[in-house]
Amino acid sequence: MRVVLAEDLFLLRDGLVRLLQAHDFEIAAAVESGPELAAALAELEPDVAVVDVRLPPTHTDEGLQCALDARRERPGLPVLVLSQHVEQLYARELLADGSGGVGYLLKDRVFDAEQFVDAVRRVAAGGTAMDPQVIQQLLARRSGDDRPLARLTPREREVLELMAQGRTNAAIAGRLVVTERAIAKHTANIFAKLGLEVSDDDNRRVLAVLAYLDHGR
């Protein structure tokens, strides 16, 4: 699996390269700036891009914008974004096209090698990997009594949060120590209460829920 990695801090970039290589990823390019990232994504056509949001020369959202541009040129290009803090605007932009293969992790997660590598693999396979803190903020933002989210039971909110992280029903059942059938029932209730059409496509389902929570109707 070929990876383009963009991170301006040398030690972190070098560490990520070594970590990914140790898990059988091929590093197609490891770059430190927006222009280098744009060129690498255009020329190398990687299987997945792992991108820091803030890159030179602007140190604002250079990395994210390069990744979004690349996804417009190559729809569905898997992109895992790394950020120092939760930026809801960045999460919205990443999810906006609804084509899947996206992830948003805080850099703290990088230090959990298993979790980070799992996120890269999940995104590369076309799935979604959202940081739990991002999901919590999105849920908290839409938790007022006048929102459909308020109709959910505490257990349904818990299932929704795990669902939005990209977990399958089986994985959620294992995490909550209940049957997969119980999770399927909770999932159906969640979609009914949020006014969303039930789908067997896990990635499309997660993106729809996140888009609904963040934008409303």
C-alpha cells in the first residue's frame, strides 16, 4: 500500500515513516510543505495520503486544502488528516463530498501505533476514521432540546458516537458487550429518529450521520 505523507516536523515525519514501513506500507513520498504535497499527490497517485493540516508556506490549512484539491482531481482519494486540535470546520470540509475514504485524527493518536495504523488502513480501504473528540464535539454542538439528537437515548448516543468513528455493528457490539442484533436495532432507531434512510453501506451511513449532525436540515 503506497502512502504519501506530509508533515513539516522532521522528527514526527521520520517517526511516521518508520512506523508505517514497519507495518508493510510503502512510503511513496514524505514531504514537508504544501507545494511538495500537491506535486506528490498529482504525480504519484498513492493509495492513501496522510496529511498534517498546517503546512508551510502558510501554516494555516495548507495541507488540508492540498488534499481537498487532490480529491477533486481524483474523487475518492483516501485522505487521513492529522491535526493538533479539533477544528470542526476542517472536519466538515473533509466530509463534504461524501465520497468516503476520509479520516481526521488528533496528533495525540499517532502515539498509539495500533490505533493510528488501523486508521490508515481503514481510510485506505474507503472507510472513515474520525477522532472520538471530533465526534464528541459534533454531538455536543447539536444536543439542544430543539434538535433531533435530543430524541436519542443515552445508549443510542453511545452507539452513534462509535458508528461515527467508522466502527461496524460487530465492532460496536464487541465494544459495548451486547449482541450484534441489539446494535442493529439501535442503529435502525437512530436513523428513524434522525430522519435518515437506513443503508447497508457503513461508510455512506457514517458520512450521512456526520453531515446531518454538523449541518442540520
